[in-house]
Amino acid sequence: MAEELFDIYFSGKLMPNCDEQEARDGVARLFKANEKTLAQLFSGQSVKIKKSVDMDTAIKYRVKFREIGAIIDIRPVGAAAPQTPPQSAPAKPAVQTQPQPATPPPVSEAPAPQQAPTAITSDLAPVGSQIDETPEPEPARIDTDSLSAAPANSGSLEDYAEPVIPAELPDISDLAFGPDDEPLDNTPAPPALEVDTSDLLIDQFSDQLDESMPPPPADIDTSSLSVSEANTGSLEEYNSRPEPVPLPDISNLKIED
């Protein structure tokens, strides 16, 4: 797939709060342009300053122009040039003149065709020249004399692992073990608790500690009960069975394969 190319236009458009003279000086430095070329660049008409450049080059131009406060238009090759708004003519002062005779209304004329953007090629830097004239940094000088390459498929990363330095143990030479029967906790025991029980009395052995009244004997009526003969009858006769719960209707259910 072929790389997309772009044309770059400039019409003198500036960024907000940008000084026009500073922008003109910056454009003059970029293109080494004279006053005649600068007048064409800042005329308000779209001027093609570069054609058929790749995206990286177009972005470099955009950055450089923004650094000096100017704005460019980037269009794909073959696309229409950016339209610039017509400049309004300055208002003329009112002049007292004698009345003129009535004239017929003017005949409408077709609008003049818009002038195609002019491509400026004179006094500009040649195609392919560097926009950024900042001197390149010096190449890094790395000393590799102490390095060597090991044979292929040899060695191990463990050979270059950083050794772990063990932590220094504290000095415990002044510590000693006590006798086996020596308690670990040497905190003094608390004093014995003294409880005065001189005003307390113990009841006699035969007396009841619970003096509450006993409940009345249970009065159970057994006149309606009867006793069956020994080894007769069954508990199943008195077992109440729960009524079965009706099953739900599942006739509309199907089992899928």
C-alpha cells in the first residue's frame, strides 16, 4: 500500500495572542525568505509551501510553525486547497456630493472565479532540507573494553545474580540461661485478699434453704381412660397419617435431547 502524501498551505493565520512581527521573523528564519516572499505568505491567501510530503514531515512543519505562533493547513495530495475568508474592504468616509441623476439598476454579474492558490518556490529552502537547525547531540561514548561475549548457548543468568548479603546478627554474648526452676515472671505476687466473714452465720443442717411454698399436687382426671389387656393393641392404631399433597401437572413439560 502506497504511503499517503500531503500538501502544506499557509495563509498567514496566527495563533491567539501571537505577535505578527515575531511570527514573520520566525517564518523568515525557517525559509530564509525575503520581504517579497513574506508579503506573499502573509497576504491572507492560501499558499502551498510544501507538496507531496509524508505524515512525519507534515507534523514537523506543524510543530515548527506553532513554535513561532503560526498555523498551517495540511491537506492530502489532490484535495482542494483551504478556502480563505474574503477580506472586508475598509469603510469609506461619507462625502457630501451633489445629487446625481437617476441611473438604471446595475445588471448582476457572475462572481469572479476564485483565484487558485499560488505555489511559492522561489527563495525557499530546497525540498528535503532540514527545518530544525538545532545541532545534533554528540554521539554517546560508551567504554566496552571491559565487556566480553560468551559463547552461544552457554552461561547462566545465575552467574550474574547479585549476591544477597546476610543481615548481621545481634550480639547476645551477655545473655545467660537461668536455673530450670526459676520462674520466667519475676513480678511480685499481689497481697492476700482479706475478707471479713465474722458477721455471717451458717444455718442448721436440717433446715431447708429454699423456703418457698411447694406447688399443689396435680389434679389429673383419669375417669375416661381405660387400660387394655397386657400384650394387646398397637401404637399404629393411634398414629395419624398426613394427607398426601396432590402432584403438580407436568404434562406440558418435555425433555430435550
